[in-house]
Amino acid sequence: MLLSGFVNGMRVMPLVMAGVAFPGLLSGAPIAVAEVKRDGPVDFAKDIHPLLKRSCLACHNTTKAKAGLNLESPAAIMKGGDTGPAAEAGKGLESLLVRTSSHAEDPAMPPPGNKVNATDLSPEELGLLKLWIDQGMKGGAVVDNVAAWRVFPTQLAPVAAAAMSSGGRLAAAARGNQVQVTEVATGVSLGFLTDPELAKLELYAGKAAADRDAVLAVAFGTDDLIATGGFRTARLWRRGPLTAGGMVELPGPVTSVAGGGKVAVAGEASGLIRVWDPGVEKPVVAEWKEHGAAVKALAVSADGRYVVSAAEDKTVRVWLAAEGRVVNRGEVPAAVVALGFLKGGAEVVAACADGMLRVYGFPAEGAALAVVREHKIGDAGPVSMAVPDAAGTRVVWMNAEPVLHVTETADGKRQDIPLEHPALAGIAAAERRQQAAQRQVEARKARLAAAVEAVKKENENLKTTHVGQEKARGEHQRKSEAARVAAAALQAAPEDKARKDAAAKAVEEADKAMRAFSDARANAELAVRLTGTATSAQGAAEGAAAAAEAALAEAVASVESLKKGMVALTAPKSMVLLDGGRTALVSFDGGVLQWHAAASGAFLDGTDGAVTAGAPVLLAAQGDGVLAARADKKVVRLPGRRGFVLERTIGKPDDAAVLASRVTALAFSSDARVLATGGGVPSRSGEVKLWNTADGAALLTIPEPHSDTVNALAFSPDDGLIATAGSDRWARVFRTDDGKRTAAFEGHSGAVLSIGWRSDGLAMATGGSDKTLRFWDLLEGKQTKAITSFGKEVSAVAWLGTGDTVASASGDEGVRLNEEKLPGAKGFCFTVASDAGGKFVAAGGEDGVLRIWDAAAKKLVSEAK
């Protein structure tokens, strides 16, 4: 680490080692500069740059130029740093570069005990450097060969990074340069994040590429916002709107709709049925005439061959779709409100207005409809019904309640699954904040009690020292007076030995009393200062406790407000099953759409009524999408899910000024308004930057947060601080308003690979390459616990919910909750993530599988490959 601009700083700033200051410390005796001879000129690229790269460039490069000095090119060396040129052509021995490198001038370079293990130049190397300068410093900057980008292998790619949304609805896994998003409750893949600009390149044609390079960091801001980190880039992806396509405008209001294969049908109040191919952008709409009353129910066979229709007048018709010809006619005991095919088309199920579920054998052409089973399901017919899977042995239906009813068509057994209210996630988050605030109050009260006790102790000590001071003062005065009297007596009889001895003893005792008084006075002064310090600490503790109480009151009020403001779900208007029956899409008043997990009712996603024209809609499954019949007489195609689209890219692969190298860490603030990126140049520098997610603008660059790569980032719960984990073995904490460091934690003997906050912001956990998981107290600024039972690196940590449990991933096939292993993890695990409530834990590693566990049950619930 040869440098010129750093000289002034070193001359005024002492080097601190083991608590002792050594200003101007040299690393031993000067190194001789050998006399080197060359037949030809010394080449910068071939001869000099390798020496500087080994011993200097870690601290003096374009990205990290300590004291303004960059040594990567002759021009930069001649320009120098804060103190002027590092070398001048023709003046080798006089150059600062040679003198500091040979330890002839303070500060010696590389510095002793430097963190990047840079070694001294040898006498021959110094001679070569001197000769190059003497010869005129010829040469240009070394240009590294530009590597050609290649396609990432998609098979057997490890999960290098993973994240979960705060509500636990989504998980994202990065494998190579691909990032897959999966719904946790259903296991349904929402697809891969794809950069449209990369998709245009021949290299990535037909491939889902989120970045050119490996994606090493993923983070969720909200359920609708994801960040990914690549090579000198960070990308923000937002869940796109639900876009309608394939619109068909019909003459009259739609009373029923269905789809299957290449057939879409809509029934009208007039009894007409409209038919078209939903895969055609501008289809020709055919008209079927048979019913004399409003068509209230329709069903299309999976292959699109048959259509069954039922009208309000209890008539049922079976149509051959390709010909628009009725092949069966019949009547049912009560009006049919919903239809579906069972057992691969072998049976037809009808939900009727009299509350009966009737199953009919699918009739041959011209045969009569015959009931094979029937079950009572209610007092009235459902508003909607769907068959969840191809096996067709059960139906899912809804009436006026926001509940999914599942009925087995063989025996009529029923299961009721209430829909989760979308507002419950916000209430749960507010309750977690309340719990964290309560914990803050308890901690602050305990700290205040300790501060009060400290003040009491110091006041008592102050009284004691004051009494001691006054006692010592009196003794000093008495002894001084005795010495004066003895001295006077000696003056009257100077030769009297007894008086001489008495005077000497009196002086000795007076001196002793004076020293005792001096000590007592110093103790009293110290006691005054300590009492003042303790009193100030008590005042600060009182302020912190009051602030915590206020925050708790605000959190309690927020929970109460959210609960009072929660409006019950209205009656559902229509429902359709997607993803092989794993997802229920439900429409409500105003055109509101909600996706729920069919097995649990968990809320997955929702939209307002903008796409559906703000009115109740009828829904039908159509391939991977949905047909939505709107109140404005239009039927539109909708995708089955809202996917993620690229919103913006921060940085460029060929621009090291924005982001120095790979983005290895990402974190969002709690409100997702700020994104933090971490990275740096390995063995050279760490990098932490904050960005505005709304427009991608840079907000803050933290100067030199670490001397090596930043591996992990985490915002404190109140967003006022950001914690960083570095390969330089340090964990540090910085303010997010000005980047000033507030704490630094040393204890790991290897790189710190991961970091996480407890929900109250009073504790952190870190994992490291030294095979340990460590816990830190933020108020005391010290380590409180270390778990050392890991066999390999602790690569990732995630604090669960509001408690004291930390999930960790390690290289010894381990995913742990504190020290207890979860079942099912395999191979080296690189990453672990959890939702804000700590309900789920997700982890991935070298085998490319993202595994998700139920944290409370400690049970593996899904695997995504």
C-alpha cells in the first residue's frame, strides 16, 4: 500500500496498537534499494504493475484511492495524491513512492499489520521501481482483458440467495442469473424475473435472465417489490398490473360464462349463448339459440368438445361445441346456478337453487339425464362453484359468506375454509411493532432503574468522600500546626536532639497528612464528576424510557385503529379455481378481485376494480388465465396472476463509479422507500450505498465502511441505523441519515457473512466463516453469547418474529433455529430467510432446492426446484 497522499494524515494521526499510541512508527529498518540493470526499458504493465498490485493497489486504486492516491497507471502516479506527486520522472531515489516503500521515510508502506496482508517490496523490486522512474516512467494504464459473457448453466445451479416477503406470502430464490418467485401458501411459481433488455440479446434468447452475472442478493421491499443484485447493478422489480386482453363486446348483459380448450361461452338473459375462440385477438362470435330463459350456468369440458348449459326455467342442454348442435335435452328439479364436469368428463355436477348438489352421468347423445348422487349443501344454491382438479371427485363452492366450502361428491362430506381478510396482515405487523415497543419499554425501564441505582450509589460515595475530605483537611491542619509549633520550639533550642527529632517527626506527619488530604480531595473531585456522569446517564435513561413509552402508546393506538377500521368482506360474487385447484380467485362488489390459497384461505394478492370496470364480474377459468364477464357487456381475458416486471436498474456492468463490483448484499427500509446495496472490491474495499426506490436516486454513500467486501446488510427496525457484515471480520453499525458509525463489533476470527436485528432493535446476531453464531447487545455494545457448535461456516441468519430465536444456514447441511437443526436440509446451505412474523423459514444451497419450513412446528412444508 504505497501512498503519498496518506503521508500528512499519518504524520498527525498516531497509529494505535493494543491501546498504545506510536506516532510515526516505521516497520523496522530501511530496506536497501538494489542496483538493477536492464538492457531494455522497464515495462510498467509487465514489470511494475504486478508489484504494485500485490503490495499497493488494495488501498490505492480507482475505486478506493486512500488520501486521493491511485497507483494503477503512470499518469496517476505522477499526479499523486493529497500531498503531491508520488514520483517524478528521472528522480527515482528522491520519489516519495520509493522512499516510503523502502521505509526510508515515515510512514513506511505497506503499513505494518495491514489488514490486506500486503507485503514489503524486496531490494530488487525497489531497484526495479527506481529504474523505471529514472527511465522516465514510460507506459500506460494496464487494461484487463474483458471477459466475454456466457450463458449461465440452469441445471444444478445452487440457490445463492433467497428472500421472503414480510407477510410470508412470497419467496424468491436466485440460481445463477435466474430468480424465481414462488407463493409460499400454494407452492405456485409466479415465474422468473426477466430483464427485457437482456431478453433481446441472442445470448439469452428464450431464457429468463435477471442479470448477466450471478445474482448474489435478493430482498423484498413489499409483496409487490423485489430487489436483486448483480454485477455492478441492482434491479428493482415491481408486480405489474392485471392487464386485460382479448376483449369481446356482447349485445346483452352476461348472466354466465365458462371456458375450456379453445372455446369460450357466455350466457345472456335472453337465453342466447355466445361462443368464440378466446385465443384469437379479434374472434368471430357465434350465436346459439335453444333456451327460452336466462342462461344461469355453463360448463365446458376440458378438451373444449362439449358445452353444458342450464337456464332459469330448469332446462339443461348438452352441446357439441364444434357444430353448435344440441345433442341432449333435459330438465332438472330446480334451477341450476352452477355447473361443472367431474371425473374427466364422465359426470356433470349441478348446484341447484334448492340447495341440492346433483351429480349426473354424462349422457350419450339423445339419452336422458339421470341423477347418480345428490347431497344437501344448504338452504339455497351457491353463488359460484368450481371443480378443483382433473380427478373431479369434489367441488368448491361459495354462497353469501366469504368462505370456501369443499364438498366430496361421493359422500357429501364438507370442509369450510374461511377467507383471510387482507387487512389482517397489516394488523399483525402493527401487533409485532407493539410487542417490540413493549420490549423496548422493559429494556429502557431496566436501564433507567440501573441508572437510578448508580446515581444513588455515586451520591452515597460522594457523601463518604466529602466526609473523608473534611476529615483529611482537619488532620492536615492539625499536623501542620503541630509541625509549626515543633519548628518554633527547635528555633529556641537548635541543638536539642529531642526537639530536632520531634520537629522532623512533625514535618513527616504533616507531609503525610498533606498527601492524604490531596488524595481525599482528588477522590472527592472524582466523586463529583462520577455523580455528574451518573446523573446525566439517568437523565438520558429517563428520556429514552419516556420515548419508549410514547412509542408503545403510539403502537397500541395503531393496532386499535386498524382493528376498528377493518371492514368485513362483502358477499362474494363469483369464484374460479386456478393452478390445479390450489388457488381461488374471488370477485367482490366493485370489481375487486382477491386471490386466496384454496387449502387454507390465506390471502395471496388483490386488485381494485380498475381492470374489471368497477362492477361485480363473473369469472371462469380459461387455460392458464381467466375469463371475466363485466357488467359493461364485455368479456376480457386476464392472466391468472400478476407477474413482476423490471422497474429500473441502478448502475451498469461497465461503470465502476456507481457500483464498484458485484452487489453482494441488499436490504430495504421498513417502508420500502430506501434500498441499501452492499458490496465492494474483494480485499480492497467495502461499499454501502443508499438509494431512493421511487426514482433510483442516490441518497447516501457511507465512506469506507469496511476494508473488504460487505457480505450482508440490515436496517434497524426504526430505519435509523444500518448494520453491515464485512469480510474484514467486523460487524458495524452506521446512521442512515449521515453515514456516521455508531458501533463496531469485533469477535469473529473470520469474515462476517451475515447479520440480523432483533425486532426491538436492541440486539443483533451475526454469522461468520469462523463457524460461529454470535449475539450482540446494542445498548452495552458487547457480545452476549456465541454458539460454536457449527461444523462449517454460518453463511446466513434471520431473526424470527419478535422473540429470541435466530434461524441460521451453514455449510454442514444445517438450517437451525438457534442450536436445533430443522429436518430435511441437504448440502452446503448458503442462504436463509424468514417472514416478519417468523412463521416460515426458507433456505437454499448447493443442491438448488429452496426449502420452506413451518417454524413453529419445525416441519418441512415445501420444496421448490
